[in-house]
Amino acid sequence: MEQELKDKIESLIKSENVFLFMKGTPEMPQCGFSAGVVTTLKQLGIPFGSFNVLSDMKIREGIKEYTNWPTIPQLYIKGEFVGGHDIAVQMAQSGELLKKVG
Amino acid sequence: MTIPEIQKKIEDGLPGCKVEILDPYRDGVHIKAVVTFTGFAGKGLLEQHRMVYATLKDELKEEIHALALETRSE
């Protein structure tokens, strides 16, 4: 992976305590799974930053390689990859997500 | 790729696992796989999902757009 792309991804991940790579925007998600993570975070009152991968093909493909995770959305907490939609929802239900956000 | 094909891929990749595929919208596209595999024991959710994804490595690049996962160790 190009260093420039990697740097860009890393700076995004570190830009907020909780960061979401998603399809669309929190106001207008373009996929059901992205919408699901946004709803989950909002319900728990967790502030988050986001990036719309549909606006940037390089990031869209790069993030999959960076994390070695084939799908989007991807959720990061404190710079660490947490998982996709199903994991985020499951962690929210168990209370683990709030604990992790701290 | 059909639902039985996806099921077989996962079963072949994780020998002895039990796979249930749900198609809640009956569209054959937004599907959910419930995978029960003793090999998940002691592993975190992230690792469990990675193990399932690994069995569908090529398919996830193109064909499968929406695969929800639920993993259980028993």
C-alpha cells in the first residue's frame, strides 16, 4: 500500500476517539449496515467522526487492505479496529461498546 | 453465487462447523450466516468473523455485498 494512502487512513482513524468508515454520511447512509452502525452509535450517545468511502475509491479499497477486513462499514475506537456492523451491534447490546469508548 | 454455494464454502473452510443461512428479505442478496464452530472457542469476535470471511475471500470482493454474520462457539 502506498505510504501516502496509509498515512491518510491513519490520520483519519486517529482524528476522533470513535471513527467510522461508512458508505454515505451519518445524515444519509447509503447502505443498511452503515446505517445500522450510525443508529447504534447515536442511540448510545457516542460522538464519532466518519468518512464516506463512496467519495474516494482509493480509501474505499485501501481501508479493506489496511485492516485486512473485506467489508465496510469499519469501526475504530481509540485508533483500534473494532469490527463491522454485526460486531458493533453485538458489543452495543452487551455494553462492551460503551465501556470501550470510555 | 447461490445460498447453498455460500453455505458449502463456509462448511469446507471450517470443517465440522454448522452453518445456517437466513434470507430475511427473500432477495438472496442481503443474507445472514449463523456459524457455529467449536474452533471459535477462546477467540474474540473479530477473529471469529475473520475466520468466516477467510472462507469467502474471493466472493466477498465482488459477489457478496451484504453478509451479516453471527458466530457461536457452541
